[in-house]
Amino acid sequence: MKKYADLLLESMIQHNPGLLPLADSYAATENCRGGALLMMSCWKTVTGLNYIAQCFCDPVQGQLFVTANVDESGAEAIFYGRLKIENNLISELELFIIRARGDAGFVFLPAEMKKLPEGWTEPIPDGEKAGREELQALGNALFGDEGRVSFEASEKCVLMEMGGIVYEDPEYLETMTDDRIKSGTKEPVTIQAGLWPERPLDPDARVAVIDEEQGAVISFGVVPGYVSAYITANATASCFVPASMIDMHRKTLKDRNLSGRRVLKDIPAVGITAEMARYYSGKIHGMHRYVCVQGPGAVSPWV
């Protein structure tokens, strides 16, 4: 099935959607906006493929999910998307292209997409693969609490977002989590991933791809929240914060010295989120999140 991902990217580089074996009637979105492929920016701006980072295939559902570092006239962009294949034809294309930190809310790491941690790259030990039902249950749990299924994360499971490992300011992290996380350092620290109680939920989230060979599952959820000020000692920026975590985030701003800073007010927003997880040997070994920030009240046309 990966050949369809290769062909998709080649058609963008050639600026020719006619290279794709499309179904007579197909559905397509780019950053959640519907349109014919020849109307989309991907077929206007992508000039090269630096590399495919990850590709997961689900032959049962006829779907695949791909992430890639693409070139746009010398600038790196993050591309990711889902394809549905029926009768050897592409019937659905759910595509995203992210060009800046603001497009994704905060983290934007296209240059890191090849540098996957061990949890995503190590072979699954013999006899330790998860079955499809177990991966489906994990996919349901990424944005839901149906049955309150518990999935333990391994110690090496670090949070990844928009291409790379998330490194957080330790003072910000300690304040936001009521000092539950103490790093003992002033240098940026990694965050252990997992199904945190504070994670955003979406009752309409969907499990899009289950790759039993690679032990991966990808779910899509719609996360309401805010683009809010992100302030550390060295930076005044902004970040997308899920509504379920905004009160914790606002605590990080209360004791900051804001004099002389230009600080963004909270702006309602929605993060259309693709959550990837790798699961084997009874534990989550990798989590990687891709986010496309939309305006307030946005929903996914694929729900």
C-alpha cells in the first residue's frame, strides 16, 4: 500500500494530480477544507520530497497514514495525511501541510522527523505483537475513556509532536503540573508520554489506521482550546492549549513578570489532531501528535 503514498507525493512534486488513480467519485480535504486536488496548495507549492518519515498501512480497512518532510522552494514543511484505497483506486484523501509553528500551535520540527526514538524504531520481540482488537482499544482510548481501559506507557515512551521529541521548559512544566514533575535542572526536559488524566477527550474521535505489523494505531480527534501566551524566562511566544488543560496553563502566567513584554491574549481555537501510538509487549512505547490549528468552533468534515 505504501506505493500510493509514494505516488501521492510524486504527483505533488510534478504538480499533476492526474497521476493519481482516483475513484470516479472521491472525497478530499487539505487542512480540513474540502476541494478538488487541482485546487489545493499542495499541488502548487510542493517542489520536492526530502524524505518520508513514517508510513503505516491498514489492509483490513484499506487505509494508510503517511508523514513526510517536503520542500517548498527551499523551505521545509511537514506533510501528513490519510488515504483510503478501494478497488485499487484512491477514494479518500485527508491531507495536511504545516508550514510554521502557528499552524500547529507551538511545536514545528520538520528537520527532526527522521530522528525517531527507540520506541518507534526497535523491532517488536517475537510473540509480543498486539492483536487488532487490542490496538483498536488503544485507538479508542487516545481520545476517550470508554470502559476506562488502562494502557501503561514504558519508561522510554517520550512525547513527540510535529516531527520531533518535545522538550519543555522545566519551570513551566513544574508550575503547570503542580510540581508533580521535578526535573532538577534548568535545561529543557523531555516529557514521558501516556494517557494522562488531563488529556483532551473527543466522543466523536475515530480510529483511522491500525498497522498490526508495526504495532501502531492512528486516531483523529477534534480538540477545542485556546491559543494562549507561552512565557518563559527567554521567550514570549504562544501555544495551543486544549480547553481541558487551560486552567493549569494559566497558572504558569500568574507569577510571571510581564512588564515590558507584548503578550498575546487568549484566542479560542480548535486543534484537529492526529494521535499516533505504538504498542507492543503490553505497553505504549511511542506517542506522536500532529496538530492543525483551526478557528473556534471548527469540526472535522470526516466525522
